[in-house]
Amino acid sequence: MGLTTAMYTGLSGLNVNQARITTIGHNIANVNTHAFKSSRMLFQTQLSQLLTMGNGPTATSGGVNPMQIGLGASIAATQKNFNPGSIETTGIASDMAVDGSGFFILRRPNGQQVYTRDGSFALDSSNRLVSTDGYSVRGFGVDDGFNIQPTVLTDLVIPVGTLSVAQSTENVVMDGDLSATGTIATQGSAHSSQALVNGGGGAVAAGTALTDVRSAATPGVALFANGNTITVSSVDRGDRQLAEQTFVVGTDGTTLGDFADWLEAALGIQDIAGVPGDPGVVIQGGALVINSNAGEQNGISINATDITSDNANTAVPFTFTQTAEANGTSLITSFTVYDSLGTPVIISATIAMEAKTATGAVWRFYLEAPESDSAAQSLGTGTITFDTEGNFQSVTGNQISVNRASSGAVSPMVFTLDFTGVHGLSTRASNVIMAEQDGFPPGTLSAYSVGLDGTINGAFTNGMTQTLGQIALAILPNPEGLVAESDNLYVLGPNAGEPTITEPGLFGAGAVLGGALELSNVDLAAEFIGLITSSTGFQAASRVISTSSDMLDQLLLIVR
């Protein structure tokens, strides 16, 4: 019986060492598998045969130890080594590596949730982020405002080439200097038409019908008939030429007062309480009078053919004579803002010095949209106040509203002008420009990157960046309790515990490195040593069996 026991003991040595060779072979085969975690096999002794229990020492004799015969070895466990592997930089945006603890979360087509450390992901034809086997990568999505929804686990989508966004301007920051050496603007330019009369020979008034307006020099000829078009073009205001505008008699208005109101809007004159001078277009003393806003750059220049009519009898209905020039230091600046569709809207600002007081200087700005599709171009006016050291103090009228009803965009478009960066020092000249604004024209998602916290940031062709989602990681109480499957995947085992789903960097989760992959943590040197020791153990166990067999043969020869 002793020899057969020895043979069975040697056989157990063969079994455990060949099993260890299988584990080592699996490790070596996956030495270049991304994020592969090596395993090790642990042995333990099998139950020993107890021959005598032994006894303790007495007063007359010493103690005797128990007598046991070992019956071989068995496999105690196979353990996964979840130490991180080295990080390899790939430069591919969809590649990701976990630097620390945690597992990527994937969803199989049947809805099963599985885990992996292999971050060799890619985008499929639907722009979903998937593994090499087509399993969807799970994470936290974003709402319509590109805000991460941290409690909603979803398939991550990165719509490169298909997602287009625009952003309406909400804030415009101005920069520059309004020189305190300027002169105060007290009046605008003034122009008066020829004397105008009605059909009865009396002076015209605001209520006079346009079809009854005549020049006093030719009272028998009406200047307009219903349906005539009056065109205002090539009118200069300051250093810029105003856009062409048209007025249809009987459609846009029927009285001389209607035309005066329309002309005031077309010329961008802001007749608002509190502004200096007496701006506006009025009927005064039987003539059409045009008074611009104060400031040299608000001054209007009208030539003989700037206001014309398609009435063949009176192609040039009005003859204007300039009676006053605009005065006061002023400047013009323009900037572009964007509506909710990303359409650019050019805003023009004329800024004129309004006052110098013991507490500082005051400047007034006049805003307009020169490319407006209607005669109403003016957007309002406001003031900028500086202290005696040229520091910005306050602003009024800086909440700007632009009518975009005919554009299909959100209307009105509202934005705020920030003048806190503008100074009122005595520089040689005034200069104010737009430093920045937060709107963007339409742009298409062209590239993306992944941050350490797993945030996926998209870059658009308009220079805009937006958050597209966030990678989620799973933290397991006992990662060694996971059950390994093919394709670098793990599923929950009974001893793995419940996973904690979190963003990278929280609850012990590691960081996510974009454009990189984790390498295998197999130590080839250690595996080669394991091959040698396992081979030696296998050979030695086989010698036990062969020696026991030889001894058994000798025993049988004695019997014969």
C-alpha cells in the first residue's frame, strides 16, 4: 500500500504542475493583449495520513510528535493580478486607459452589462462609442444645453461630422479708451427742404396727404401719387454710407408725417428723451426738417439725388439745404454678434462726448443694426460715465434687444454690453473695439478629446467646444471575484460585490487617459522562471512514480 500511495502522491504532483503550466502559457500567450491581467496558480497540500497522534512529555520521558505521511498536492486557487499595466500613448482619440482602479462599462446587444480594462474603442456607423466587438461603451450623457446628466447611464454617442451647433450672443465685452480731451457734442446737423404746400396753397403739416404735397415753386404739380416709390440711397452719416431704403406711398404710409417718421428711422436718428440737441425729422414752417443726433459722426450729408421718386414728373421731390453742422468729438465702432441660428448681425455704435463735470466725463453711445431688413435700424442709446481718474463708473442702456422675427431665430436677440474695460484717460485719440463676445456661428463637430475626469469634449469648426458626455467607471469591492470571459471582458461573480458606478476620480476610481491604452501586466521573466520550476516539479513527480513502479516490480519478482 505504501508504494501505491507514493504513486498517487507523485501523480498529484504531475496534475498540479501541468495545470500551472497551462496558467503560465495563458499569461505568455496574452503578453501583448491590451489591459490583460495575469493569473497565478497557488498550490496546497492534500489531506495527510495520520499514523500516530504522538504524546506530550511526562516526568519520566520526553514527548513524541505526531507521525504523518503526506498524500500530495492540490490546486488551492488561481488569482488575478489586477495591478495596472504600463500606459502606451497611441494618439487615437477613441483609445482610453484607466490610470488606477476601475473598469470601463460595456453593454452587450442583449442588454447585459459587462466590464473591461481594455479601452481600444472606436466609433461605429451611428457614431456610437463601441468596443472592438461592437459593445456600446456606457457613460453619462448630456442634455440639450450640453450639461452632463450624472445619474443617467447611457450609450455614449460622439456625432463627429454630423452635429452642428450655434450659440446666440449674450455678452459683448468692449475695450479701449474714450479720450477726455474731446469736445462736448451739443448739436447734430440740420437740413431743411424747400417750402412745401398743399393743393390749396397752404403750408404742409404732418397730416397732409403725400399725394397732396407740392413744392411751393410749382404748386400745380403733386410730388407723389399712390403707389409711387420713394428711395433713400447714398446718404452719408459721419464716415459711413447708410443702406438704401424704400417707402411706398399708400402702403408704408399716406401722410407727410408718416414719411417723416419713416425717414427718421431710415436715417438712424434716435429721438429719445434726454439726448442732446433736438434730433428727429419734423415738418416745421412748411418744410421737411432733418436734425441728426449730436456728434460729428452722427452728422448727416444729403446730396440732391439721395432721395428720389419713380414719379416721372418729380424724380427729385425734395431739395435739401444744410442749415447747421454737427459738432462734438465722436467715433464709430462696429462689431458682430450672432443670433440663435448662428447668423451674424453687425452692430454699429456711434459714441459722442456728452458732458464734462466735476465728477468726470460722460459719453453717449447710439446703437443700430445697419443691415436691418426694415427702416427701423436704431437699437437704442445709453451713457458711459467715468470718474476724474478716467476709471469706468457706470453705464446705462447696455441691455440691447435686436428684432430677429423675420430670420427664424429666437426673437428678440438680447445681449449685454460690458464697458468695464473702457477707460476715460486723456489719450491722443479715442478708440473702442469689441474685445470678445460669447456667440458663435454654426459649426460642425470635427474632433474630440477625453479629459482625466472622463469628460468627452468636442471641438467644432467654428472654434466652439462643448461637452458631449462622460466616461463612467465601475468600482468593485473585490475585483478578483469577477468572472473572466473571452474578449477581455468580465462579468460579476458571486464574490465580486455590487459595483459602484461613478465618474473617474471619485470613490477611488482612477483617471481616464485619452489617446492611450493600458498594456498587459504579464512579467515575462517571472513567467519563464515559472516554466522552469513547473517543469522541474513535473519531472521530479514523474521520477517518484517511476521509482515507485520499479520498487513494486522488484516486490513482485520476490513473490515469484
